[in-house]
Amino acid sequence: MGEGPLWDGARGVLWWVDIKSQALHVHHAATGVNRSQTLPYRLTALGLAKDAGLVGVGDPGLVRLSVDADLRVSSAEVVAPLPLSAGMRFNDGKVDAAGRFWAGSMEDAERMACGSLYRIDARGRVSVVCCDIGVPNGPCFFSDGTVLTTDSARGRISALTLDADDNLIAQHEFAQFTPSQGYPDGMTVDAEDHVWIAFWDGWCLRRLSRSGHIVAEIALPVQRPTCVAFGGADLNQLFISSATIGLSAEQRRTQPLAGGLLRLEPGVVGRSSHRFAG
């Protein structure tokens, strides 16, 4: 289950994780070299750290990862323990413009909508922003600070409005999709404040306007794309992670790129990733 693609411009690499295999992957854009490293626990989402390392959310909570010259994690430090109930795990996450890490939790078996959206600040303080989420994905952020978050199980993307103290004051539906369209999964915002969304079981990416209308659709050779991130020297490339979990042997035979990291040039540019402030 590929997840969490993250462009690291200083190194010219794209990081991503395989949740189920407990692996951290890195793709060097200039050379095409790919490397992977097995971790002692699951990580489900990544962010850049201010000290040139990485942060990630997973089984221990929010961790800071030190990266050596060979692009391997040499040490890890828990920044904020985030204990979850039995059967729960984290999923997608991202750093916002204020340097805070947002991450959603979910039931691993995906039977109940008992997940939450968390926000962790530079001092390791944890806030629960909203609850009763089935499968949390995204999140991503418009230039005005509006937060978008997905409940993939319900096919719904919500827009969250915060007050000056960062308290949730409003939540409304940004977009709703039917199962025939696939399930909205990970997403990112481009330089024009449009949203790019991977559609699980939808075989595609869709670009939505600021008002939530579909303005473009790109077919993909994989059934289960999971997340997207802009990267490359000019931020004009779109990297897409994908999954094989739940696919039959025949389905995997007919889509040999399933579970891989894909790259395309969508004709627009993205924004640089923010760094965690802690």
C-alpha cells in the first residue's frame, strides 16, 4: 500500500512509504535510482523537518527521522506519542504552512467510522480537530488557510474553516463522489489553488477547481492510486503512489504497474512542501 509521496527539493528525491510492508522508499529523480528500507514499525505519512531530516506519523506517533548521506534513516526520535486504541492506525498526513503536522487515524479493518483528524504543533501539542471519520485522506491546504480533508469511505471531501486561534468553526462539503467514480484518496493543491485527487478504484486522477468542480481527469494504468505530490526541479511533475492490496492475481496480471510509483507532467506546477516547525 504505497502512500505519502513527498518531494524533498534539497536532495532532489521523492520519498514514499509502503504501509503494509513497513518500508520507506526513495526515488532519486535525476538518476532514476530507487532504494527502500524496512522500518521497525509502520509509517503512513511523511513531512520535511526543519533540520533537513524527515518527520513521519505511524505506530509510535509523530517521529523525527535523521537521514544520512546514503538516504537511509539512521535514527528516529518520537516527537509526540499518539497512542491509539487497539485495531486503529494512522493514515495520510501533511505539514501545513504554519509548520504543523496534520494526520488522520482510522480502524485498520475499515468497518467503523471511528477515526479522527489530529494536528500536532512545533511543541508536540496534539489537538483533535474532528472525529467520526471512516478512512481519512488528504489533508491539503488552500492558500487562504482552508483545510481540505477526505473521508474516502464516504466518498466525501470536506472543507474546514478555522478561527484566529485555529479552532474549527465550520465544516462543509467541498465535493461528493459516487462509488462508480471511485473513492477520493490522497490529494494536493497546485499553484492555482486547484486540487489534484487520486481515486481509489477509479483508475484516475481528477483536478477540482476552488469551488469543487471537476475541471480535468487523467486516466491511469492502475486501479488503486492512493496519493499525489508535485515534485521535480520546477515542481511541474506529479508523482502518484498506488496499491495492490485487495487485488486478485488476475487483476495484478492485467495492471503490472499497480503498487508502483508513477510520474506524469500535468501541465501545471505545484507548491513546495512545508517543513515541520518542531
